[in-house]
Amino acid sequence: MASHIVGYPRMGPKRELKFALESFWDKKSSAEDLQKVSADLRSSIWKQMADAGIKYIPSNTFAYYDQVLDTTAMLGAVPPRYGWNGGEIGFDVYFSMARGNASVPAMEMTKWFDTNYHYIVPELGPDVKFSYASHKAITEYKEAKALGIDTVPVLVGPVSYLLLSKPAKGVEKNFSLLSLLGKVLPIYKEVVSELKAAGASWIQFDEPTLVMDLDSHKLQAFTEAYTELQSCLYGVNVVVETYFADVPAEAYKVLTSLKGVTGFGFDLVRGSQTLDLIKGGFPTGKYLFAGVVDGRNIWANDLAGSLSILHALEGIVGKDKLVVSTSCSLLHTAVDLVNETKLDKEIKSWLAFAAQKVVEVNALAKALVGQKDEGLFSANAAAQAIRKSSPRVTNEAVQKAAAALRGSDHRRATTVSARLDAQQKKLNLPVLPTTTIGSFPQTIELRRVRREYKAKKISEEEYVKAIKEEINKVVKLQEELDIDVLVHGEPERNDMVEYFGEQLSGFAFTVNGWVQSYGSRCVKPPIIYGDVSRPNPMTVFWSTTAQSMTARPMKGMLTGPVTILNWSFVRNDQPRFETCYQIALAIKDEVEDLEKAGINVIQIDEAALREGLPLRKSEQSFYLDWAVHSFRITNCGVVDTTQIHTHMCYSHFNDIIHSIIDMDADVITIENSRSDEKLLSVFREGVKYGAGIGPGVYDIHSPRIPSTEEIADRITKMLAVLETNILWVNPDCGLKTRKYTEVKPALLNMVAAAKLLRTQL
Ligand code: GLN
Ligand code: ZN
């Protein structure tokens, strides 16, 4: 009976690692304290998997910050600015790379494929001297062994490691990262030899880049790497793990022909076509690690469905060569459902977090060898059936309305230039109008008010009074600063998705459903379990209250459907676009109510639109089509004089600029200041943008206060490529994580810069 887990969350069921890390960074606890908390977490995870009966238990999937950074440490690929002098890499150098220190900034962080996890990007060049500088994989293997648990050490594979790197500063952009393969493989060999000597019988290499669109040159690198490793892999079993999508046919051929490899792991949840490839041919005598339990979601597995897939696979690879596994590391799901004491019982019965998924994997493996737990399977089938027919999931009216949207187009009736004219007559804004993205600093006091209201410690009256006062403060401040289009500051919102989810039907919330985003940071995505509708207006009261405090235009602030979708755990019983259309209709109702209530400027944030872009090119245009369509649905019904803004975070949108234009917003504010003006280069190259646009003029992620000159300089650069009458002046993103002592002077300088340039036009 063979069961396997690709990887497991490190944070702990109650974010124990987060608190230990942050207390260590704040110098409130020692390195030993941090090591102790971490060792306890590891041992409890290993024991839990061993107790559940898992055969292939991963080790080295724990990380103090990030598994790619761990690999950088293993290879001794520390950028020179961190002043490392050789020897085993300790916390000092490791956390400096992750977070920067007083004198050097951190290494870059970027999204791990299409997940919300972020890894530290290795910086490599021809001069890097690789050396074996972190023995963590061996230490962890031995640590588990000392507890009586034989584990499968997990390494980020050498080819994926290089493909996920970037050329270091000063290195030619076209430097081939893969040319370093010959230099990293000797370190991998040392690691493998040590693991073998320590008693490891299996090693897992994660090569998730195999699911991307790789050219033949890159695919060739896998063949070269594993051929080179082959002699040292002798005497140990090796599984090469892929995840997050289908393995393309070409890559499948290369993968399954790799030398020295005994098993191959596939994501069979996202990779439905991989199944056909396997059916079309799988190397005899090799192990198939079948990822049938979803590591990216929180839904209980359809055990009967999985079992029938597994039976079919058994027929292909043979009974003794099939291993039941997760679709990817469980890092991307919540930790343990047991801690969800407040969740509705019935909804809970439809869910499985990491700890429950371990049990599912094992139950499937047992069923394959004739030890089916009938009780578990029938309870699972019953829960699945109830979920399918539950009235709390299905809302016929919503289903119908969403279905009617498909295939049709939704656009505002007039062109953006005609609309901008009509809006200008009404709003009468100066050139280079100034605005902000929505949130203002969230003070401790403000968080306390919200918390106490939620806990019913203060009355609704007291709460409304406190929030109104806060809004008034923010409005007055913006008037003093002489900002043109105001915001209310979003003091009533804890989170831009949760706030809406809580008021929409079809959403559930967890207490401890945290998922690591980067380092010690976690997010707690809402769960969309049913058809989405909006029973009542969600923002109208606060927006009209704010508008009543000023004669200047007040922006109504909404989160767009694509962002709500991408930052939630989404139902798996209907396509994503279906759910997105439903949310779009709910937001449309809100837009129309805001308009009726006299709000003339409405911002619909699509901060996460770029994030949802599928990994494979062949799937991208379909996604962009329905995502952009969903956005347009929300505001296609407003009159010309209502100005629709949108806002997007994340700096890589050059490849989707045409979709952004197709959103047909009147004004877009967009993160820009950290991307070396990459955004502007699109316009320089001739892309026409007719709507209003506000590329952020300063970085809000840093406490640094930009000077007037610096901002004016930025705006001047923008004016060189964008028409004067469409340019807006605003920061990169919301201000909620900043302090007032930073926000006030920064905005003061921003407005001064806009005014300075107006006099020069
Ligand atoms: N309106 C939101 C805010 O200002 C937007 C946040 C975001 O883009 N992530 O906080
Ligand atoms: Zn943003």
C-alpha cells in the first residue's frame, strides 16, 4: 500500500512559526527558541503523517522562509552584498537575503507559479562560486529518523532551480542561466551522496517548471541534468515531481525518459490531459505518483471518483507501481479543519484541509489494496451528494442570470473619449488630477474598534460613530492636502475581499484557515461554496456618508469580481468563470445603487486580475476574455457621466495591456514605481491608451518619503509618453499599511509636484 504527500504547510495549525519568526526578528526571543518551535512543528507533522499510515513522508519541506531560498543556501549562491564568508549559512545571512538588513535590501520576491506563495528569486551569473553551504536536507532527514520516521527528502530540482532564477545585476540579460547546470550538479551530487549515506531510500526532486511551455533547449537540460546525476542516483529511488498543470506532451516524453529516475509525480487535479498521456504510455517498471488529492483547494476529495481513476491507472502501471499522492504540496491549502470550531457543521463536512487530505490519501491507498474503510467512503459519498443538491449551494435565479451572460457582450454604449468629456463637464477637474487608491492608514485604535464591534463589545451606534469620525478625519486631511478626487479611507474594512465576502451570500469564513503567502505572512481566503448574490447594498451607506462631508467628488470603492475570485478558495463544482460571472452580477447591483445614491466616481479594484493568468499560453486568452468580460459586466449599465475607475497591483502587465484596454474603464490607476517604468515602455512602443491612467508616482511598500522633485521628475517622464489630458497623479497602491507620519508628507509632496507641473504645461 503506497501513499505519498508532496509537501506540507510549515506555519503550524495556529501560525506558530509566524509568531516564532516575528518574535525572533524583533529580538524578543532567541535563535534557540525559534529552532525549538520549528523542530516541534516538524516532529508533529511527521508523526501525524506516520500515524495516518503514509508511506512516503516528505522531509526538508519545512523552511524558515522559503524552499527556493533554502536551495540557494544549499548551493552557497549568496549574492556578494550579504557579506557571506563561507561556512555553513546561518540565520544572519539567510534572513538578510530574505528580508534585507540595515545596509542591504532583500533579494527579489516573486510569485510561485500561479499560487499566492512567493519565493525568493536566486540571482545568478557566470561568476557565482557554488559550494555546499547548507546541510539542512540531511539534518532534517536525520532528525526525522531519530524520531523513528523514515522520510523522503525533498529538493528543488536543479533545472527548475535555474529556470526560476534571474541573472544578477550587471550580468547580461541574455546570460543563459542553464549554462550553470554543470556547476550546480556537483553540489546536488554531494547532497545525494550524504542522503544515501544517512539511509535515505527515496529522494524527491521537484521540477514543476516541466508544466510550463518550455522550448526544446530547456527540455534538453532535464535530460542532461539527470543523465549527469545518474551514477550518483544509483542505489536510491528518485521521484521527479511535477505540479500545478498538465505536463505538455513533449515534456512528458522527456520526463518519462529521464535516466536514474524511478518514479514520476503528476498533478491529476489540474492536469486532466496528463491522464491521457499516461494512458498513452508509461515506462514499464517505474512508479507513478498519482496526485489525485487537491493541494490547492479546501474541498473534501470525491473518494469514489478518485478511486476509479486510480483503478484505471493501476491497469496501466501495475498494482505495485501506483502511489496515491497529493496534486502538489499541501503548502497551498489551510492546515487543519479541526480548529474550525465556528464553521457551519454541514459546510465543514464538505471540506478537507491539509491534515484531512493526508487521511484521504491514505484511505485511497488502503482501498486500492482491499482495505477500504467503508464507513469513511460512505460518509464521504453522502457529504458529496448533500453538497450537490443542497439549497444553500444552488440559487436558481442566480444560475439563470449568470448563464444568460455567456456568449453575449457587455459594454458601455459610448466611447471612452465621449464619456471622459461628459465626465469632465460634471467633475470639472484640473489637468493632472490627484487621487489616492482607497485605503488610509489603519491605526491600532481603528483595528480595536472593528474587533470590538465584531465581538459585540461595542454597540452598532458606537461603531458607526467611530467610523464616521475616522472618515471625517480622512476627508478633512485630503481637503487640506488639496487632493482632487477623494476617498473615504476604507476604515470599515479589514480586507478588501473579506469585507465583500461577508456581505455576499455563498461565502464562508474560517478562523484559522491561513495559507502562507511569503515568509511569515499568511492570508486567510474566504471559501466560496454557493451561488453568489448580494442581499443588501454593501458600501452605499459609507460612501454617501463620506460624500456628504465634502463638495469634492468622493470615489465609491469596490473590489472587482476577478479579484474576489482569485483571492478566495473557489468552488470546484462549476467552472471558475461561472462563479466569476455571479460575483460580477452582485457587484453590478452595488455599482448601480452607488450611482443612484449620487456617487459619480466609482472605483472597482482588480488588484489580482494579472495573478489569475494561467501558466500555459494556450489557456491565457480564454481566461482574459472572461475576466475582462466580468469586469465590464459590473459597470456596463452606468450613465456616461459616471466615471469608472479601476486599480491594478503587480508590475508585470505589459503582456496583457490589450486586455487592460479592453476593460474599458474610464481611469486606471496602476502600480508602477518598482518596475523601472516597464509599463511606460509599452506606450513608448506605440500602444494607444485613450482612457485616463495613473501609473503610481511613488512606492507605498516602503516607509521612504519621496520628494516633490522626485515625483515631478516621474510625472515628467510619464508626460513624455502619455497625453497630458489623460494622466492622473496617485500613489502605487492603498495606504493602509503605512503610518500617517509617512502618508501626510508623501501626499503633500505628490500634490505639490502635480501643481508644479500644471504651471509648466
Ligand atoms: N482600494 C484598496 C486599497 O486602497 C486597493 C488595495 C490593493 O490594490 N491591493 O487598499
Ligand atoms: Zn494595489
